[in-house]
Amino acid sequence: MSEKMNWKLQPGVNIAPEMVDEVARIACALKSLSAYTTFALEREDCPEDLRRIVEEGLEAMSRIFKW
């Protein structure tokens, strides 16, 4: 059974209601990947390009959702 989440969008962001949950899942995945890359950076084995990709994705999601 799927539970409906109540995601808060940034002012001015318009996403079709049926797409909000899907986009939010991507945002959550990026947040998880960010936590992983932070851990990997502490161990100094995280590639720079992965870190940059994750940061760009998080910046994009922060323009859509309020964290």
C-alpha cells in the first residue's frame, strides 16, 4: 500500500500533483547519495565527479522542494 506524502514545494513551483511523489523520491535518493558521498569524502575515496554530480542534483531539488 502506498502512503501519500505531503511534500512542500518552493513558492512558484508548479508540478502536476501525480508527479510530486515521484520527483520527491528522486530528491530523497539524492539526499541519501549525498550522505554516502559525505561519508566517502571523509575516507578520501570519493571521486570528484560523483561529488559534483550529487551537489548539482541537490541544488536542483532545493529549487523545487523546501527541505
